[in-house]
Amino acid sequence: MSKQIGPQSEVLFHFTIKLQDGSVADSTQLHGKPAKLKMGDGSLTPSFEACLLGLTEGSSHSFELGPDDAFGPVNPDNIHHMERSRFAADMSLEEGAILSFTQPNGAEIPGIVRGVAGDSVTVDFNHPLAGCQVTFEVEILAVEQQAVDK
């Protein structure tokens, strides 16, 4: 009997996230290193975890997820217009460049340059796949059940 993924499982799996045009946005297979996940640990969104529940060791599945279930819709409040003077003078600010910003709490957050006009730089702090429908392909390599504390 194959081991089935439950709410307490540890799962070793390969995944590929594809965009609607079929291009690969992320894949563990490209790096040759599978992902390890303890269900409910927050490393995947609840929607992605829901796709895994009930799958069995050795199986492969593909799921279509809309923006609300994948990386969320684009939030206009996460798009900021900043003065060019806030960036290093020698920094290349090309459209599409991904920059790292330090938040007040010290955490790093990526921002994507969406445009440069004169002294204004438009930076998008939404997830790069926000607003996208994606295909989530998984190959379940191993499932370990965790003992539930009584």
C-alpha cells in the first residue's frame, strides 16, 4: 500500500510551476534537488498544500491554479514610485531588473523595476507570479507520516 499525504506528512517531491504559455517559472528538477516539506509549515500556500493532500508516494499529478489560489492577484498598493536619488548613482535601473530592498524590520524583499521615467522609478513589490494562472506539476518521491502528539 502506497503512503498517502495527510495533514502531518513530510513530503519529498519534485515540482514544476509553468505559466500559461508553457514556459517554466520554477522547477526543482532543473536543479536536480527535490523539495522537502512538512505539511502545514507555511512553506507552501494553503492552496498548493491542498493539491498535495491525498496524493500517494510514487504518483505524479498536474493542477491548474488561478491567481487567487496561486500567488494572489496583483495588488496596486505594492507598486511604488520612488525617486531616482534613492538608488546608487551607478546602479542600472532597467525595466525588469530585480532589486533587493531592506524593510524597516531588517528583512529583505525583492522588487521588480517596472519603469523609469526621468527621476521616477516604478518598483513592483508583488510576487513576480502575482496575477498569473499557473500549472503546478508534482512528482511525489517519498511520504513520511509524523506521529501526532497526544
